[in-house]
Amino acid sequence: MNIMPGLESTSSALQAEKLRMDIIGQNIANAHTTSGPDGKPYARQMVQFESELLKVGERQDGTPAMLQGVKVKDIVSDKTPGQLIYNPGHPDADEKGMVRLPNVNLTHEMVDLITASRSYEANLQVVRTSKQMAQQALKIGK
């Protein structure tokens, strides 16, 4: 029983979901950053996934054994403008006293974080189950 192809596929999903959770954490940390290094409010970042074929070895006839995994295609900025509020005392306020907030919605970020966390846990469970199956298979011969 070869569990490595399944683990490689799951590994790619774990890495992608970890990056997604890191980006969500970055969004939450900058939810109130009204001026970045470029002088603009922080723009929400989003991770885009795409499927990829993983070569996991060769079959007996010499053809490559392929397995589908996931990888991060790109990290893109959300282009929607943030909320504009009146706060004349804010250091980033314009001449009219308006401040542009980042386009980060904490509720959406928390939902995305829970979704990414659940996906990560599901992939981790695949690893645990594969390990248990391999251990049970080894006990059969004893």
C-alpha cells in the first residue's frame, strides 16, 4: 500500500490553506491601517488557488503517475474602495476631514478564516487516517 501520492496531494492543500490563513491574518492585522508605505489605506489581499498535476512516480508501463493537487495561483489585492468616514482630527484626513478606511470587513475575514481552518483540519485528518491505515496494514502481517 502506497500512501505517499495521497499525502503529496494533501500536503499541497495544507500549504495552500496555511498561506490563505496567513493572508487573512495579515488582513485582520491591517484592518485599521489608513496609511501604508505608499500613503494609501491598506488593501485587502486575497489568495487565488488553482489545481495542478503532481507527478508522483511512474506506472509499470513507464507512463507517469499523476495526481491532482492545489497550489496558490496568485495573491491579489481587492480593488473595492474602503469606507469613507468624517474624522477631521485623524492624521490621514484630507482637507475636508474625510478618512478612507481599508476595505477589510472583519466579519468576512472571520468567515474566510473559519473556512480555511476547517479545510486545513479536513486535510490534516486525511493525513492521520492514511497513517492509521498504513499502521493497520502493517499489523496484518504479524
